[in-house]
Amino acid sequence: MNRFLFDHQLAAMKVDRSGTAEERKEAADLIGRRAERMATWRTANGLSGLGWPQDERNSDKEDD
């Protein structure tokens, strides 16, 4: 889980440094998917999500 969180933080930094709009969208999607997976894992293991990354992607998923 520590490695997964580390990778999540790296992806978060890449959002600000991505060159194109498509790269920024891909980085943001990666962050959202990782946050969602962390939340699911923590819930399944009876752990609190307080202070952990949250999936902040638009919930209506207009691009899908």
C-alpha cells in the first residue's frame, strides 16, 4: 500500500507538469482511479478513509 500511495503522489505531481491537455487528462484519470482503488481497499479492510486521497474526478463522467 505504501508503494501504491507513493505512485499516486507521483501521478499527482505529473498533472501540473504534463505538457498537453491529453497528458493532463490521462494523469488526472490515473489519480482518480488510484484514489478509488485505495478507498475500496481501505473500506474492505475496515479502515477509515479520513486523510487519504479521494477520487475528485467529475462524477457525471461526461467524456465516457
